[in-house]
Amino acid sequence: MFLKNKPMWGKKTKLKSSYDVVIIGGGLHSLATAYYLAKEHGVTDIAIIEKNYIGFGGAGRNTAIVRANQRTQHNVPLYKEALDLWPVLTKELDYNLMFNNCGNLNLMHSEAAMKAARMTIATAQFHGVESHLIDAKEAKELVPALNISEDITFPIHGAMFHPPGGVVRHDAVVWGLAKGAAKKGVEIHQQTEALDIGTKNGRISSVTTSRGVINTNQVLISAGGYSAALIYDMMGIKLPISVLTIQAMVTQPLKPVLDHVVSSGAYHCYANQTLKGEIATGAHMDPWPNYTTLNTAHYIKHQAEALSEFLPCLRGVRFMRIWGGLADMTPDMAPIMDGNEQIEGFFMDCGWGYFGFKSCSAVGKYMAQFMATDQCPDMLKPFALKRYEEHKLMGETAALVNYSPDN
Amino acid sequence: MNRLNHLPTLKVDTTDKIAFIYKGKKYYGAKGDTVASALFANGVRIFGRSLKYHRPRGLYSLDGECSNTCMEVDGIPNVRCENTLLKQGMVIKEQNVKGSAENDMMGFLDKMDWAMPAGFYYNVMHKPAMIWPLAMKQIRKAAGLGKISPDYEMPGKFDEVFLNTDVCVIGGGPAGMMAALCAAEKGLRVILMESRPWLGGFFEYRSGVYKDRQTLHDRALHLANEVKAQDNIRLFTHTSAVGTYNNNLITGFQIGKKEDVFDERYIEIRANSVVVAAGCIERPLIFDNNERPGVMQIGCALRMAKTYGQLPGKRCVFSIGHDLGLEAAIELHDLGLSIACIADIREDGQDTVLLKKIADKKIPLLKGWVATKAHGRKIVKKVSISSIDGQISKTFSCDLIVASAGMTPVTGHITVALGTLKYDNHTGFFLPDQMPEKMYAAGRIFGLNDPISIEASGMLAGLKAAHDCERGSTGSLGEIREAEKVMTGLPGPVRGTKLVTAPVKGRKSFICFDEDATIKNIKQAIEKGFDVPELIKRFTATGLGPGQGGIPGHNLPLYVARYQGLPDVSIRPTNVRPPLVPTLISTYAGVNHKMFKTTPMDEMQKKDGGVFRNIGVWQRARYFSDDFSCKKEIENVRNNVGMLDGSTLGKFRLHGPDAVKALERVFVSDMSKLKQGRIKYSAMCNDDGCVIDDGVVVKQGENDYYFTTSTGRAGQTVEWIRYHTRYDGWNFAMVNLTDSLGVINLSGPNARKVLEKIVDIDLSNEAFGFSEYKEFMIADTIPIRAMRLGFVGELSYELHVPASFMKSVWIMLKEAGKEFKIQNFGVEAQNVLRMEKCHIILGQESEQRTNLLDVGLGFLWDRNKAEAKTVGSVALRQAEGDKTRFKLVGFKTENNSRAPRDGALIVDDKVRGYVCTARDSFSLNEAVGMALVEAELSQIGTRLEIYEDECGDDRIYGKVVAMPFYDPEGKRMKM
């Protein structure tokens, strides 16, 4: 702390005319993939191309919640590994990612929800992930601010308590990974826009950017909410992705009052207290596809109505800031990770919806392995694009999801 | 404290005392005081301590720009005392202090800043890893300002209104009032929102000359009276506009007066056009200890005297960069403040009249000078000033420093609505560049300072906004051109100062008060590679505190550009986000509505002991006793007769020449052979072949069909059918009858005997058999559509009754059933009954990836339909023969073990499926259930290993058996 400050992700450098790997997007999945490519596979000649600044998109707009209580066996191990990586990365990167391992409390408001939770919990326990179904009283002991009376719109029947989850400082992950990747030689080019991808003889040959053309044999597009549009524009691949604006907000800072992440499907709301003391809360997606990241009057009001019911003490607290980001939703709410399939040397990592943050560490690791070896690791195989052509959705949600009338 | 009396601008009535409690002791303020002005009058100078360094903080601004005066008021944390009106009996406490704000034991942290450079917490506290959880606990305790108790109950009444208007004007100063008056004169409906409790804005507290002999204050009064006299201006004072959204949707909140029925009220306005005349706040001057209690902005010092009748200090030094500073110095001097010196950042360009007055009053004025350091451990005792180049300096003892670098336009309403700003070198402002559609800026936002110019600009904006509402009329175009011409003849925007910081190193020069971020922190961040303001904001938290960008919003981008030596064109403002004023959650919540639909039988079922649950958009009776296994309800249906309210079912009429085609597009079955009087059970799939809905279809007449959907899908059905026929041009129409018809399900072996008593038609099995449909009247009055169905596996009549007659029919059936002891049954009993019969409920025996074939409904699918292109058929063809898919199976448990819980897994070394519904069946005396399992495990006789949550090493075992479990031949429902 007494040392002179040095640029954390290297000095600004000129864009070279060729790189082994070009990664489009300067978010978490890109940074993590670059980091692991460099660290575990010795691939260091990498350019990350970011139109704005690192962490501009979903990486800086999420509410930083991490957990591994997904629904199916294809997903749980991936998220479990991601969860296990936070302390490891903190050490490796020598950067405090501020993992607050406070546990997640997912409220259930009906018998049907309890049943759904039981399956998720059984799946977690079967895979060695701690998660329990607790009743309303036990939930109240964990979160004294909870309103467990019958007299609210959605009375609380119980909750899924998932102690290994919690909150990680999202910005720190961006900066930490950028620092770690840059240290190993990865070049991060901010304020640089990727414009096109060139192919030659059926494989990737170049990337055109606003600062010149780069020759390369491997390209990864992991540009969060913008991936689907970029992949269509540059590669002509139409993905079953609907992009929607999702909003989140924070209250003014308070002394500790919420010790766990609390979420509720019925109220469509989650809340957790950041280390700075703000109550961060969100969950709502616009009901129609759009790229606006605009806030709506309706939503902040809805959120207030929800919080006033299940965390009524917050009625005395003020909202101070709301913002929007993008969620790129697939029909089965599971991501698309694929490579060398549509065209040799082309990789994609997208469709994360609102799970992109919690998964980034493990995905970076496996995407790096995929790109370095040209072999898809078993962990990623279920997420190939082909599953949609075969009408084999993943069972990540119990109920059908609807973003547009044709799903 | 003796207050200044007889000032025409005063808003306090010192004869009307208001008692309040501060730190446990009783004090008095005057009527009209804010909490802060009352405390100030009682000698309080240190209001709280800062977030990180626990530095003392005092009154700095009056419009809530920072959290300096945030206190706990009546249990509510983070209340901005500087613009919260004092009320009788208020209880006020300090926040974020150990001890008191005066003597805070955490004050030593101010000396520890060397150990806490920007982002220090990212670099320490994780080595070794074990210290982090402990450190985190301390961070959490140290962070946060106010406190709220988990069982806090917010008092007060909160209201909400939703309004519609032609023109909405934000800001009740001279420009806003002019705009409102202009629009109102056109006969338009106008709403005017002003955040202070009174109109007048920039004119209201000033005694300078407006024109001739009229003072600015008098002019403000005059305009305010005109506004109040206009019937078509709806005036909201003490109302902050906090959000501007698409198509000019404006939100805000109003603070209630004593006589109002609300304490705060959420306001949402849909306006045709909007005028933003929100004026300016001051750009803080950055120098060492620039937030020490005793440092105040110009407006704060001046209004403390003019509005609240209190001289803000005894001896004062001004360090300013705007004529308002000179004006304030003159006024405060005349009111008795001793002014040691005025340091004006500007070398030249001051208003000559003001300069002359200052000279006449012999107030020392140094041009090109600026404050560099406030001295005094807790409150200001001295100040150092220097020439801007830092070469010469002087020190004065004083107890007040009036400091301000210039003005900052309040543009949040514009940028939040997606308007853009551009840095303007003349004013030093981020000026409106691209305005949102039908939104106009007016007044000081442009850097105007001349009173006449300000009003003229308001008039112009009002005319433009009005023109937008006149629906194509060009009437006011001429007036607009005229007003534009007038503007060009008036004084334009004034030159702003460019100075960002005094010539200091900046270790204790705060750019953001709320987050204790100094100039040094910003430098550290830039050196670390955080080179754009948005990143610096994140890294140093600048502008992310309770006051948001109020203090650093303007200075941060200016400073970052200057430090990096960037040209003006690259200076971009930081993002401003709603709510533009922090808003209580209870205010946003307003009046919480309950939004559930209830069936016509709601009340009667409640009387009968129904236990209700929210199911989708409905509230339904799930149980009729405390026994949630529903033994009695189930046995009654199996052996006697029961009634269920099925009104939530989706019910639709679909008719027209192309009705069959439309039905066949969405339903998987062949509908062309459907005979009148017969019922067809069918299902709908989505494009993935996944089954999304099931229900029955009946033919009511030629090209006229009636069908039902599941409760959950009813809301989407019409859109679904429309969407999937959108290119066909078919001629058919749909009517959603869900709410206009109720449904009674009369089930059990005695059902016929009960129904016979109230209807005239022949109900014998020969006359009205299973799977048949009939329409008839009860008592020549009530039209009934009746279906012989068997969802629960017994003799059943599903009666579709006009909602208005539901109660009557219900009562008739109850009366008729008395001799059999007819009983209600609820949704859970139905769930068990149908499960025993292996009738599926979508969502329970299916998940989003489950297709029609998986649940065993493949027989419904007609693949040879002529014009079909049935939704999902492509996917279904692909799925045929796919052995990797899940299949729905029935199972019984081994060794009389209990039923597993719903959601339990079917496993071996991995997950192979899961239990959909399983119950200890009273009808069968054993545990049965349905599960979705991998096809491999679906053979009859396969042993299933069932893994429940919390089971440890214990397993339940089951065996796949034939379905259904109960009455496999279906005799009972056909009897």
C-alpha cells in the first residue's frame, strides 16, 4: 500500500497486427478466459477488445450475488466450481474480491414453490452442495427483518437456505482478473470496437477493429448482452437469444441489518446488503426484448411495494440509485458455450441471462481449456448450441419462460 | 439566538415555537424552520461525522446536495435535515458516531488516511485469507450511515396519484413560473412542480433589483401570485421530480402539509411536453478541509439569513467565483456579518454595480485569489487564501468561509430521459445538447444569470412546450420566433470559472464529501489505470454516497480531464441516475394494492372453512380443514359427492369460418371430426414440442367452438392463438369467457342424484354419457353448459355457469346435496384424486423441457392434419424414438414405505429423474406417485432409487407400475 501506484492492467499499448487469440468484450467472461488461457495453457498472445471500458456491461451492473443452487445436474457442478474459485482467485490474483460468504435465502410462497425448491435442494445435496429447506420461523431467525405474517400478498411458507453462496464485489473481480491477465501478458484494449470477423478457407482469419485489422486464428465472442447481436452481425449465426433490459437499485447506506441474500420469486425481488451498507435489490426484466438499459417508473415502484411487504422495516429507507443492464435470455435459461462447430476457430460464450456473474470464474477456466486444446471439456458439452436445433432444452427452470409470444 | 426579524423574505415565524428532542434534550425551533436551521439556531455546528474518516461535518448546503446534515429523525435514518421541515415533538439523533458528533471516538481515523489510499481494501485484508471474515465484520460495522432496526415500523400515511397533463414544468423558479404561465394562457392543463415548499427559486430570497424599483423578491411574489391565480395550473410545491421516463412520464413525491391526509405522496404524471427549469446548484470549491463545519456554499449562507433569519457566522471570508457571491457578501454585510475579505477566483468580469457597492462598503476584495485551507480542528477558526498560482498567501481568522467555485446546472431530469450534454467552454457547464422529444430546458440551466433573460427563456420554453400540445396548430410558431428574437437581445450565459481546485496537494481536499474521497484519491485511481470518470467513480466511490453526484458530479469529470491534460471536447459528464432525490421506499410503495382475482364463490367457500392460497393470478381454496392431507375431502369424493370451485379454468369461445384451422394450429389433435355434443380432450405444444396447455374442446354449433385451458395459461391463450395464425389471414374470432363463466365440479358416486334434483333433463348414463356435452337451463333461467368429465376419476359433472348465477347454482346444489352430506373439496384434494388416476397437471407432471410424448399424451397428436403445421409438430417428429428423453411413469414404493416428497430425485450414480407428485393414497392404501425418469428406467417393474433432501444415506425405493393406479378401467367415471 505504500508503493507507488502503477497501472493495474498495463500501460496503453499499440494494437499489434496479429494475436494468437482475440477476445471480443471486456467483461468478466472474457477477462477470466484470457486469464486462464495465460495462466494454465501458456497462451499469452491475447488481445481483449472492449468498445467502452472493462466492466462496462453486465460485469459492472449485476448485484454481485453468487450461488450454486441451480436446478439441474448439468449446471450445479459448474456453479459449484465457480463458487469454490472465489477464495482461490483472491489469493492467486492477490486482489481482495471481498467474497462475503453470507448465504442465500430464497423465499417460497406456496406449496408448489416448496416442492420445486425441494428438487433443487435434493440436487444440490446429491452433488455435495449445502442447501436446506427451512420453514418460515427458521427463516425469520436468519433474517429478523422478514415479515412472516399471513397478512401479506405472498405469505412466506419457507425458504431454501444455501449457506455457501453470498456476495462478491463485482468490480473487484473485473479489476483483479484484468490485473492478473495483464501481468501474464494479455493486452487489454479499451475504447476499441470490434467491427467484423474475417474468415479464410472455412476458418477464422482476422478481426477488424476501430483501430485496425488483427490477424488471428481464434476468436471468442463473450460480450455479455451484446454477444447475440455481434455474433449475428459478424458471423451470420442466429441465436435463440432474447435480450432484455434488467434493472437493479440500491438504497442509501445503513448499518448492518440484512445478514443474508434474500430473494423471492413470487415478489420478483431480491435484496442483499453490500459491504458499504446499501441494500442492493432488483430482479425485474422488461417484458419485451430491448437493448435500452433504460429504467422504468413502474419497476422502482414495484420493488418498493415488494420490499415493504416482506422486509417492512425498509419502508423507512430511501432508494438512491437505479440502473439497468442487459440480460441475454435463452429459452431454457441456460447459456450457450460452443466452439469450432459453426466455423473453425470461432468460439462463443453467451446467453447467460442474469447468471453471467456467478459463473464467470469457472467458465473462464473451461473456455480457456476448450480454446487451448480445441477439445470441448465435458463440463461444457451440455451447453452446445445444437441442443436447440434438436429441441432438447435444458431443465434449468421448472416453468416455461416467455419473452415474446413465440418464446 | 436572536434571529433577524422584519426581512420580507423570512419563512420562519419566531413567535411560533416548535419543541423537539435532540440527543435526549428538549430544544425549540421556529415555525418554518428546517431541522437543520433549528439546530443551527440552537448553536449546533457539527451535525454528524463522515463515513470513512469520521471528520466533523456541518451545514454546507440547503437543498440536500450532500449527507453532511443526514441524521436520524423519528427513527428514520439518513434524513437530510437541511430540507426537512421541523415538526412538533421530532426526535433527532446523530448518526455514525461513537460518542457524539462533537466528540467522536472514531475521529482518529482522520489521521489514518495515509493507510487508506483509494481502493486500499482491495489490496489488503485478504492476506492471510483467514483474517478476511473478521475484517469484513469490521468493515460492515464501520460502513453505512444510519441505522434501522429490523422490527422498525414506519409510521405515516403514504398516498399516490397518477395524473395526466399537457405541460409539466419542473422547477418553480422564475423560468419555470414563466413557462407555466405561458402554457396556461393557451388554455392548456399545466402542472408545476417545485421542490421547495414555496415558489420563487433564484429570485425569492434576494433583495437585488429586478427592474425599476421592484426587487427580485417582489417579482418572485408577483409571479407566484399569478401562477396561483391560474385555474389551469395545478401547483405542487414541496414536490421533487425524481424521475423522467420515456414519452415524458414524470415521477416525483410531495411532502404533505399539516392539513394534508398524507405524509408523503408518490406522483406520476404523463405529460405531453415538459419544461425543465431546475436551475443551478453550486459547484463546490476544492481546497484543504473544504468541508469543515463553518464552510458553506453561497446560497446556504445567504438563505440562512434571508429565509431563516440567522447570520451564519460572525466573521467571514468569501472565496467565490460567481457574482452571486459578491451579492451575498453585500447583503450579509448589510445584515451585520463582518467580512474580512472576498477572494474572487475571477481576475475580471465581475458585475460593475456589485463591484462598486463592495468598494463603497469597504469590503476587501482580492481578484484572482482562492481559499487554500480551512483551519480549526473541529470548526473553522481561520482560513488561508492565496493567489491562484499559489505564490502569495494570507491568513484570516474567521468562523465562516463562504466557498463556491461557481454554478452547476441541474440537468438530471434531461439526462435521465436520455437527453445529452456537451461541455461548454464559456460557461464551464455541461449544457443540454440533444434534448429528449418534447422536453425543453429553461433558465439558469443554460448559464443565464440576468433576471430578464431567465424569464424570457422560461417564456420561450413554455411556448415551445405549448406548441407541442396544440395538435398541429401553427398558431404559436410566430410567438416562438418572436420570443427567440427577444432572447438574442438579452444578456446571454455568463462566463463560468474553470478553476477546479485551489493550488493544494489535495490530501485533505474533498471532491466527494459523502464517501470521503479526496483529490489525492482521484490521482491515485488515475495512476492505477482508472482513466475514465465512470471507472474512477467505481474505484473511489466518488458520487456513490447518499447525495449521489450532488457534490462531485461536475468537479469529477473536470478534474479528471485536467489531471490527464485532456482537451475540453473529451470532457464527458458522469451518469446521473434516478431517483434524482433519494426517495423513501414507503413513498414509492404508496398504497399497497392486493392484486388477486377471486372467484364468485370466494366468500361462500371462506365461510365453509376454506383455506385459501395464491395460485397464479387467483386466490383459491386449497384445503377445507387443518388436515392438509385432505383425507376427509378425498374419501367424501370417492364414496359420496363433493363440490369444487373450478372457476379459474380458462374458458374461450372460438368461432368463424376458419375456426377449425385455428384450433388445429395450436391443439395437437384433429378437430375436424369433432361432433356436436362430444368432448375432445387435447393439448397445446410450443415450438419445441413441449406441452404447455391441456383442456377440452366442444363444438357448440357450426364453426363455433368452446374450449378450456389450464388456469395458468388463460391469460396468454388469445395472444398465443393470434400469434401462431398471424400470417394466415384466417377468418375467426375469439372471446375470453374466463371471468364471465364460473365452473362447479360436482364429483362422486352420488353426483347424479344431487344434480337430478335441480335440473329437468334426463341425466341417465344413456342420455348423458361420459365425455358428452349438454346445454340446458336450470329453472328456465340459468343457462348451463355441462360436461361429463372424470378428472378426479369419479362420476363427475362440470357445470359452466354464468358468473352472476354461480352463487345461486352453488346454493341449489348444496341444498340438494344436504341429504347426502355433500361437502366442499379443495385444490389439494383434487390434486391427490387425479394423481391416483394418473391424470396429469401441467407444471406438476411436466417441466419446461417436457414434451407431449414424454408425458404419454402422444396419442392426442394427429400428424396427418391437412392444413395443420401444428405448433410443435416438427419438434415432436424429431423427438419420436429419442431414447434419451424423460418419460412419465407411475410408481409404488417398496415395503410399504411412505411416499417420497414431491421433488425427490430418482438417482443411481447420477440424477436420472425426479418425483412429480407422490402421496400416501387413502383410496389405495399404499404410497403411489408419478415421476419423470430417463426412458431407460421407464419399463414396468424397474426399481427406482429415490433420493430426498436431507436423506443422508437413506433411500426410498420404488417400482415402476402401470398407470393409472385407481380404477384402471375407468368404470367409475363412466358409470
